[in-house]
Amino acid sequence: MTGLAALALLWVSQETPVPESGPRDRIRAIRALTREGAPAIEKIAPYLSDGEATVRLEAAKAIGDIGTNRALDPLLKAVPDPDPEVANRAAAGIVNFYAPGYLKASASRAAGMAIEPWIEVRPEVVAALGKALSSDRDLGVRANMARALGVVRGRAALDDLHGALRSKDTSLIGESLIALEKIRDPRSAERVVFLFRDPDESVASRALELAGLLRAVEQVPEIESAYARSTSAKVQRAAILALALIGDPRGKPYFVQAIDHKDDGLRAAAAEGLGRLGDLESQPRLTQCLDEERKMPPRLACAFALAAGGRLEAGEASPLTILVGTLNSRAWRGVAEAYLAELARKKSVRTILEQAVGGANKDEKLAIARILGETGDSTTIPVLERLSRDSDSDVIETGMRALRALKARL
């Protein structure tokens, strides 16, 4: 008997087995039960202990697809399943309860998902996912557990995610870094420094970006070293971006040098950094960038930098107008929204955005609602309530979600 077979035998012996019948018969029985909806979960759950992995997988799929709170306990018991497909499907079903759409999302879309801040995840869910991440098992399963922890913002599993960074598997490291980006715990900053030297540029650049997102001032010297040492344009961009996100004055010489670099990513990161520093000496160069730059990343970054420096005037060519107008661009709206969300931490910018709602189109309303939900205060509530009564159903839904997020913060 192989080690995997022995593990499976131990697994299925933990619960009373389903009465004997052929695997196909049991799968058909599961599919028939699924049509009963939530009440069928208790009837399907015993199949998660079946001796055949195909049957256990079908049970995990059925319970996850049915969903509801009833699905969590049986799926939690299936997360340690020795079969990778069963374990992955059980974890995905759990995450789908908290983040609807996760089960059907592509890998790239799932990587970008995260639950709303007001959603409370059961501690045993995070514990089960963290334990599976730290287990000595299939690397693909561990990577999926890291992704799941990111989506549910499993802060209690930080130690498990930090431990996964020591893996030699690039996919697992990458998923763990993405999860840490979503959790954003300052304790992660010092745990990623060693990855600045990783030979895989994707790992090194993501680790640098995480340090920037965490505003890791203590790591500025290591970030500077990474920039000076690397010959990878991707890593150098990530290093400058990290310095820009941190906004430490030690980054100014790098920003001044990179603002004229041939790489548009470096120019954009440099402009962001100068904006966060509020560097008045750079205003003429940033204004020139806004007027003459043809590449969207640096042009939007220069608009952000000028607005961050106090350029909040009205007008078609003003920095804020350019950023708000870009919310209508499918390709660049995400960048513009992120910049506006950061700028909206200032009451003066929020006031301008609130006033802009009256003449905004659908895309602008959607973005402004999300921004105000993230950055607003009690005076923002009437604006979001108005958006929650908009004539467009998408705006109504987004306005209500933003209002709920705002009230959860206050």
C-alpha cells in the first residue's frame, strides 16, 4: 500500500462510511440530492468520507455549489483530504460562501478578490486554511490555500503565510505575497526583505511592492540596495515604486533621476514619489510631464503628484479633472481610481468629488462611490445615500455597498 493510499484509508475510516454501491451510483445519488438544495447538505456530507476520491470530490462540489452557512462545517472537515482536488474544492467552496463568485472565477480574477471589510470570517475557517498551507503536502494545494487566505483576509494565519515564503516554489511564494498584500499587516515587512534578492524577478518585485504598500520605512536601505544591485527593469521599477509608496525623503534622489528615464514605468513611479513628498522644487517638471507626456502611466502619475501637491483647481486640463475623466477608460480607470482614493484622504479632495457626483456619468459615479466608501467620514453619508437611490441599478448597488463599508469604519 502506498503512503497516499494509507493516508486515504486513514481519512475515510474517521467517519461512518456510506453504504456500499458502485462509485458511479454514489455520484448519481449525490447529483440527485443536490436538487433538494440546502436541506440535502446533511445527506451529502457522509460522502466526503467515501473511499473513492471521485465520490468525495463530487460531494465537495455539490456542497460548495449549494452553499449557505450549512456548507461550512462539512467542507471544513474536507480541507485536510489527502486528494488535492478534494482539498482544493472544499477550500474554494468555503471561500465562495464569503466571496460569492470565487468558485467560478479564473485564477487571475480570484487572485484579485478579497472580502469586504465588514465581513466576519469564522476563526476555524482561517485556522483550517492556515494548517493546510503549512502542511507537508501537494504544493498546488498549499498555493490554493494561500490564495484563499488572502481572499478572506486571514490575519490569524500570518505565521503560516510567512512560513510559506521560505518555500522554493515560486507559485506558492507568489500566492503568499499576494495574500499578505490583502492582509497588510506591518509585521510582514521585515519577513519579505530576504526575497528582494530572489533570482525570480516576479518574486523580488512583488516582495518590494509589498514593502512599499506596508510603508516599511525601516526597509528603505534594503530597497535602495535592491534598486542599485538589480539589472532587471521589472525589479528596478518595483524598487522605485516601493520608495514612492513609502514616501520617505531618502527616495528623492532616485525620483529626480528616474523622472526622465526612458522606461515609462520608472517615470510613473518617480512622479508618484515626488507627489507623496510634496516636493515643490519638482512642480515645474511635473507640470511639463502633464502637458507633454504621451504615455498614460507617467501622465496619470504626474496628475496625481500635482494634485497631491495642492493643485486642486477646476478646468479641463487640471490634474483632478484628468483623473476623474480617466475613470471612463476601461484600460486605465483602475489606476485613476487608486490615485483618487489616496488623494481623497484629504477632506478638500473629498469635497470636490462629492460635488462632482451631480454631473457625473455612470462610470464616474461607480468609482466615486467606492472611493467615498473607503475614505469618507460622517459628512459623506448623505452623498452615498443619494447614490443609493440613483436611477441606475449598478450605481444603487455600489452606493449601498460603499455606504455599508463607510458605516463599518465609523
